[in-house]
Amino acid sequence: MNYREGEPIKDTKAPEGPIEDRWEKRKFSARLVNPANKRKINVIVVGTGLAGGSAAATLGELGYKVKSFCYQDSPRRAHSIAAQGGINAAKNYRGDGDSIYRLFYDTVKGGDFRARESNVYRLAQVSVNIIDQAVAQGVPFAREYGGLLDTRSFGGAQVSRTFYARGQTGQQLLLGAYSALERQIAAGTVEMHTRHEMLELIVSDGRARGVVVRDMVTGEVETHLADAVVLATGGYGNVFFLSTNAKGCNTTAIWRAHQKGAMFANPCYTQIHPTCIPVSGEYQSKLTLMSESLRNDGRVWVPLHKGDQRPAGEIPEDERDYYLERIYPAFGNLVPRDIASRAAKNVCDEGRGVGPGGLGVYLDFADAIARLGREAVEKKYGNLFEMYERITGEDPYTQPMRIYPAVHYTMGGLWVDYDLQSSIPGLFVIGEANFSDHGANRLGASALMQGLADGYFVLPTTIGDYLADAHRFDAIDDQQVAEAEIAVKNRIEKLLSVNGTRTADSFHRELGKLMWDYCGMERTEEGLRKALERIPELRAEFWRDVKVSGVNEELNQALERAGRVADFFDLAELMCLDALHRTESCGGHFRAESQDADGEALRDDEHFAYVAAWESTPDGPVLHKEDLQYEYVKMTQRSYK
Amino acid sequence: MAVSGAVLVFFLVAHMAGNLKIFAGAESFNGYAAWLREVGYPLLPHRGLLTLLEAGLVVAIAAHMYSAIVLARRAAHARPVKYAAKVRSRADGYATRTMRWGGVIIFFFVIYHLLDMTFGVANPEGHAATPFDRMVAGFEPARWYITVFYVISVVMVGLHLRHGLWSALQTLGLARRHPVLKAGATGLSALLTIGFLVVPLAITFGVVR
Amino acid sequence: MNLTLKVWRQSGPDDDGRLVRYEIEDVSPDMSFLEMLDVLNERLILAGDDPVAFDHDCREGICGMCSMMIDGVAHGPQKNTTTCQLHMRHYKDGDTIVIEPWRARPFPVVKDLVVDRSAFDRIIQAGGFISVPAGSAPDAHATPVPKLDADAAFDAATCIGCGACVAACPNGSASLFTAAKITHLGLLPQGQPERGSRARAMVEQMDEEGFGGCTNTGECTAVCPKGIPLDTIARMNADYLRASRKSG
């Protein structure tokens, strides 16, 4: 696949001046919409996770006429619900030296200097409001005996800034946003459409003016028009088939928008979480994350010798390789996610992995149990151990856990400016679906923060500036609407008519394996070229040989899946292309060719300190570069030795 | 359900206390029965308070049954299509599962009980005898099968109470401390069951004659 | 292992539906219950048949989407476990498993094992929230909350809205679901201003949806994947009665 380089792009919305004043400035410069006019302005929000749910609720509160869509049976099911760890906020309730500036600094640095300073600073500023909002909504955060909020340090942060609700922070925050959304539905400001999947974006006169959706119960293809469209449809980790995402998570909404002109930024930035339960067999349908906190007390090891098949308990101490402690004596088992993940991959590639297919490493609590006693370990990790046992049938108190890295989060997404507006006017993108705040690597407990910052506080302000002109928008072009609708219907028709011999899932599995092997934890030019060769072949095979049973006019889960897989092929290709062009290593993108003498990631700031924004054109992808300037945080190379 | 049930529980406590007077001898027992009819006299007419209480009981029983029927009908309405597989109970409690049919059985028992002890129709001594004689005759050793029937029914009542008492507290929003109240409900049901069982058993086994 | 499945198949709300028997071979004990159904569905699709429709999403026990009555038990034999977290090692070769959708009038069958649970959303709409528009909140530390209250609120708030409580209840009551939300918000100081009106509105909506009455059988809490305690229902009743007394 070839690409050409186009004009550089720029974020024109971020105000100039001292970084701490920029958001205030933008809030003031953003035009307001007269309350009487708001009632006449329609906004479509697709997705009801933390970002979409909070945005739809807030826009409803402000008086806009909102239509909200989700593919699940209720907005409360969105996958934000599965986030375990917590949410960061620069409250500094502990007085341990945290501040907005420090959260900003940590996020820019953690993102390996591939995020915009202005965006990240705003995120840190808004983080404090999120906690206030959530508490007022009744989110039952963990508290101390004095009745004040408890916090913990998370993901190697040196300050205790992570607020949490046991291991279910995402659930509690999502249910908060969901309840706010339901309140607006009851008030009549939000019209909810569950079991509806967005399949096309309607662009008229250069503006995003609506969506085409499929009613997943009746199969009816519906058109919904509006003055602005907000996509909050999450990440695309499921391109790998196996990931910690929910089964339904998909790229279709943002991919359709991309094809209609929205640029896709940094598609290759993928976060791989080191502590997931390994694959147990061919039938595996998804991966389950185990909280990172396990690495606080567990020791990671593999057998010293290749092909050692003995059970863990029979391998003597001197024939075990505690490789993280060996390679990274300073951080040991607590090295950052990407480093722990890659190290696990390396020892497995050497043939020293454990469990089915040799794709696993031990996380051993024997020492912790000996040191702290079983009871203390149970108190700390009891629920995680239970979950592990439920899934694997193994008792982690008596034999070490087996873990393996899994795709967890995608930092890339649709390109947006400071206002969270994509390159299509009127199309706003929030939460994991956009690329904005995490650079090349996201810190733990920052996804929830970004989703809610976007939905509760940033978008509701910035979208007003765009909608202040709504009364001047041209009438929607009927032909554009009709074309979008026909495109959707044709696509469905095509999927149903192939009548081949393989299921969509079997193609998806194959694509996922390909992506995992060549565009996963470690990428090489050779591998990426191989993938770029194979993906189009596989896609052609898919369109020739996929089998979708049933008809459109009913609940048809085979059809839903096939449509999503079709879009994953196209996205996969762009991911590989982006990974191939970025010959440096940074954050969640590790190019084997770009490492230092010790095998650590080597960034190339001279050539790659930019956002890669891809435009889809009939002649193939066009790369637009947005240069990144660092005025506040000095670029440095990470080191954990 | 809870309110009418509570009324019936208070009645049962009083009823049991009265029954136990049989251990104090025929005079005491008969005297108590007579007092029931005279209490409040002359302010109230003869048998005035008793009739009032009886009317109250009838109302409570009717209300209790009415509520049960309404709940059962609501339940049937709420699940128009039944499960094909046999639904397996996961909650503990035979008592809980037998509330509905147990209640029906108890209703029939009460009718027999009234015919036996109140109206004397089903009693060998008949209506004319003193309450004490009726009681002793009703459970004489030769009529052991009647005693067995009573024992089974009283145990049924006990089970009904065991769930009913706690359930009433729950419905009235008082059962915040679940285990304690559940234990309390079990205790009171056991007490009532034993209290009601000792009298017929004592007669059948010849302790009271 | 080899298993026999009897799965409820119903093409739509107007179809009568029936149990259909499937033989399934080579089931691995490490498979999840849903992965076992995935295997069946792959086979059905290739044969040109309609795959068994079932709701599922996160497959890690938190979204509340999966919902199957397995051999007469909501979410199957393992306690505190959603269907998606149930693994096949709980079964043995030759077993027959009957799989049905949740049964309740307010949960009409959409297709096969998929039911419409929007009644739950409407119960939340009636009052399952604290009215606080974005941006209007005081500082999070302005109101301390006793730890025990916060913890108890959390326990109730873990409800995933799967509907197993309704499915298992012999009365088809939604009391545990409704009570969980009323308890969660009613225990927190932030939830006090709307406590009475919330309880009343939510209970009335629950009744209006056509759910059955609660007789405290405890079947709900026994199958609840999150173990929501039964005393939440006592709390709901207390709040409801108090609110009803106040406003007559």
C-alpha cells in the first residue's frame, strides 16, 4: 500500500499564551448559543460510554435536542464499565506534592512526547471537576474512616492521585453518567436509541449532518439528521480479535467517518497490558485483564531452560529466571506496561513460555504468601485470585498464576483539534475514539479521566462555538442522505449475498493473529510489509468467501459481526502503514530497528515529533503531519534501569 | 400481607398463652375461657369484646388471604410463559417455598379446628361441654390420629410463621439487620410451635387428663 | 466432552418458540459457556442456519448483558457468577443442558435467548439519579461520608442490571434491582434531598411495568452475580412507606 505526504496540518483552536490560561481563554472565546435556539438545535451522540453518556446528558441539560445511540440493549452496558483501577485527578488531597502541573507533566512524559501540551494541560485542569461531579452524582468512591476520599498511587506514579471504587471504578463512573443520561431521557431532552448501530456518516455541504443507523432488532436502515454529530464509539483494539475489549467493540463508526473525510491519527499506537489471563485454546473469544496491582507482590518468572515442561512447583529456584528483576534491577517487577509486556514476549519467543502454546509467564505469589501470610494476600487480592480461578480452574495460592500481555487500549483515533472537532466540520470525536491526549502511551487510570473530561466539560463548551452558526447552515442535501442510505443497504446486501464457506469470526481470528504477530508488541519493517501484503489478500478472500446466514430484517448477529470485520480489514491496513512509516520506537509502538544497545525503545524526536494524521482519498492514504511543540516539558528518553 | 399477618401473630401469641393455662388445671382453664366472654362487662355487653376480636380476626384472615391471592395473581401475570426446565431454588428455606400451599393447608386446618374446639361439631363432647373437657376429649389417646393431624398442621403454621414473621418485617422496612431479625423470627416461630404442640401432646400422652 | 443442549429458539416476539436439541462434541473444560455457544453458532452459520441469538458483550462479568436461564437457574450453577464467567469444567461428558431466556412479562423475548430489558432503564428514569447538572458540583470533600455508609452504598451500587433477580423470582419481581439503586443513593448524603420522591417514583414505575410483588423468597439475592443483599429491599420498603405517609 502506498501513500503520499500532503500538506501539514495544525490545530488552530488552541489559544496562545501561558498554558494555564488557555482553557479559560477558549471557554471565554467560544460563542454561546441563545437558550431559545438551543431547543431547535439537534445533536447526535453515538456511543454511551463515559464520554458519550456524559456528553449526551450534559448537552441535554444545556437544552439541546439530543439523540443518543448505542448498539447494546441499554446505555449502561458500554465497555467503560469494565475499567477496574481508578481515575486520576490532580486534587492533591494528600498534600504529597501533586498538582495540575505535575499531572500534566507525567501525562506528557508518559505519552512519550507524542501528545499536545495544550490538550494535556486542560485534561489535568478539568480532572479536579470530574471528581466533584462524580461525588455529587453519588458515585461511591472508596473513603477513609474520616469520611474523606481515599486515593492510591497507580501505575508507578509517585503521588497518590488515583480515586477508586474498589476494582469497579469504571462501572461506578459509568453508572453515574448513565443515571444523568436517564434523567435527561425522562426530561425529554435526550431521545435514546438502543440496539442501533451507526453504519454511515452523512456529510452535506462539507458538514457532518447526520448518521445512517441499522435497527439491530428489525434490520431497518434509518436516517437521523442533526446540526452536529458526536462520535464516542471507543477504541479499535478488537482489530486483534483477542483483546480486553468487549465483544461488540468495533471501529465501524470512526472508520466510516474516516472514509467520509475525517483524518485518522496515529493508528499504530496500541497499548498492550502485561497482566492478562493467557489464551487457553483456539475457541478463545476474549481476554480478561488482571489488575496491574498484582505486580506489587507477585514475582514474574519463566524456566531458565527452553522447553522445561515440569510443573512450576518442581522447578528449583536456580532454574528459574526472574527476568524483570534481572534486566531491570531498579524497577524490577514494577516496570511500565509496555516494557513488562515486551519482556514477556521476548522470553516466550525464546521458547521459555509456560502453559498452552508456550504463551504465558508465571506471576508467583509464593514469596508474598510466605512473607505476609496467606490471609494478608487474600485480603489484598482475594477477588482477583477468585476471578483467576473461575476462569482457569487453577488455584493461585498453591501454584503460580500464568499471565500474558493483551491488547487493551488504542491511543490512536480520529484526529481532532483543541475543540475536539475532527477535520470534518460538525463532527466531534470524544473519548478513546479520538487520538488527543495520551500521545503514544496512556498512563494507568487516565482513560476514565479523559472520557469524562471530554464529555462533561470540554465538548459541551466547544460544540457551542460551532453550533452558534447553526441557523446559518445550508439545508441538508437530500442526495447526500439518499446516497449514504443506499451505500449502507448495498453493503448489507453484499455481505448477505456472498454465501461462501467461512464465518466472519474465522476471518477475524486470522486477521487478528496477523496483526498480533506483525503489528503487536514488536514491529519490524519486514513483518509489517508481510502484513501489508497479506491483509488485502485476506480481505479479498473475505468478500469472496464469507458466509452470513439469515436475513437483514431480523436480529442477525452474524450480519452485525461480518460488517464490523469488513471495516477491521481496512483499519488494519492503515495501522500497519502507520507503523511502517514511523521507523522510531515510542510508547506503545516498538520498532525492533529502533532500540538502544540494551534493547530499549529509542525515540527519534528529530524526525517523528509529529502526529501522523491520515486522510482517506480515492488514490490511497495521504499523510498530514501535525508538528508537536514542547514549550513546557523538556523531551527526554525514558529509562527504567 | 404483612399488616394482616402481624394481627394474626398477636392473636396466636394470646391463643398460646391461653392454651397453656390447661396445665394449671380445669378450673383455671375454664375460668379463663369464661373471663374472655365477660371481660369489659358491664361497660361492654356480654361477649362484646370477644365478638369484636373475632370480627377483627375474620377481617385479618380475609385480608391476609386476599393479599395472597393478589400476589399470586400478580406473579402469574408477571410470568405468562413458564420455564421449560424445572426451576431450581437457590435460596435456602423450605418454609419460604411452601408459603402459598402451606397457607391453603393451614386454612383448612383452621376450619376443622373451629369445628372441633369452638363449635364442638367435630368434638366427641359436643358444644355443651366445658372447654377443658372438649380439649381433653379432643386429644384423648384413642384419637391419636387427630393429634397427629394437629401436630402436622401446627408445624406447618410454624414454618409459615418462620418465613412470614421475618418477611413482614422486611416488607414493613424494618428488617435492616437481616441475620438478627431472621434468628428472632425463627425463635418466635419455634416458641409458638412448641407452645401449641405441648397441649395436645400432653393430653394424648396422659399428662393432662 | 460431548454434550446435549436444549436451546430455546424463537424467531421473534410473535413466534411461539420451542426447545431445539443440539449435540455438541469436543467441548473443552476450559471454554466459557458462551464460547461453547460460539462454537455451536459457527457450525450453524456454516450450515446456513440461523445462529442462536444471545446477548453478551464484555464477557468479564460486569456489563450485565448476558442473561441465560441454565437448567432452571439464572446464570447457571456457579454462585456469584454471570453466564459469561461460567466455564465448562462444571459439566461432565454426556450432560444435557437446557438454556432458556429470562421469563417475565416486562422482559419480552426479542429473539431466541435475547430479551428486552428496557423496563429497567425506565425504572432508573423514574428517579434512579441525583439531579446535579455538570459543572454545578461542590468540592468533593465538602461533605464527608462515613466509610461504612460509603461501603454499604457501594455494595448496593455494584448491581449490573442483568435481570437475573427477576428471572429467578417466583413472582417475577424486580424488587432487588430497584432496591439496589434506592439503597445506593439513599445511603449517601448527596442522595437525601430526593430520597423519598425517588423511592416512590421508582417503586411505582416498577409496578407499572408489570413486575410481580415481592414475597421475600430470597431467590433473587441467591442468583445475583454481585450478591446484592436482601436488606436493600427492606430499605426500599422503608423509604417507600415513609414517603407515602408524608405525602399521603
